[in-house]
Amino acid sequence: MKIPLLLVALLAFSTAAHAECVAVSSSWISKICYTPSRVTAVMNGKNYDFCGISRATFDAWARAPSPGGYYSDNIKGRYSCY
């Protein structure tokens, strides 16, 4: 079943509207957004979702001197939503 693009956009907006977003200083990660059910990171202009990330892990990622390095060392491959 194909979901109309407008519905997908509305769902994405609805989720992001209730998230706490933090702009980060990185050459390829522009922001990360937290909700209790998932974290969305904007990487190279695309949204990537991660599930099961604790608030403490989100806070550490948001404060990391190198958000890209923190992602590589602590997030990548560990928090898939699928």
C-alpha cells in the first residue's frame, strides 16, 4: 500500500512538532530531536530515526564536542527502529 506523500509529510511534521530539537556543531549533522519513543537526526539534509535512545544518551550526544564522532562510537548500528 502506498501512502500519499502529503500524509507522510504531515506525519513527519506532527512528530517533529512535539520533539525537543537541538542544533549541533557538526559538518554533517545539523540537529538532533528527542521524543521518548525516538530520536531523529538530520544528517546531510536527511532525517534518520533511532529508537530506544535514553534521555541521557541524547543529552550526551547533543553536548558532545564531536557529534559525528559520538554518533560513530555510540549510536551507529545500535538503535534501529526497523
